[in-house]
Amino acid sequence: MQIPLQITIRGIPHSEALDLRIREKAVKLEEFHPRITSCRVTVDEMKKHQHQGREFQVGIDITVPGKEIVVNKVRDEDAYVALRNAFDAAKRQLDELPRTKQG
């Protein structure tokens, strides 16, 4: 992977599996759009009341020449589902960029 990747996980213990999944998704995103210059991914466990389940929020901030792609507040009870949905949203935004900027 060529792009600088910053991963921040808050509210839950460090997970090698989650870290690996984020790296895999970032590599696929870079293959889809090779002009990405940076990617920051944040996974937060949202605090909820005792009687409600856990909920995770994923945010992604991607920089490409001349543009910043921001995906935030993608939530789900499963961290991996929230991660998948956030990366899918990022891919859709990258796909909407003019083809001339994708090199």
C-alpha cells in the first residue's frame, strides 16, 4: 500500500482483525482510485443506555489531488458492517469524481 493510512479506534480494545480489515479495505480503495494521497479511518463505539445494544460509528477522510472525500456517521451494531458501509460510501464518492482527475 502506497498511501499513508491513519487508523484510530476509540472506545473498544485494539483488535488485530479490525485493523487488518481496515487495511484490506484501504488497499482495495487505492486500487479503485490510485490517486489517493491519504486516508484516515476512525472507528468509535458510541455510548448507549444500558438496555440498548452497542453501536459503532465509522468515519473516513480521504484526500485526492484537489478534493477531500469525507464519510462520517456511518453507524451499525456491528463494527464490520459499519466499516463496509463507510468504505462503500467512500467508493461511491470517489466514483463521482471526474474521470480526468483519476489518472
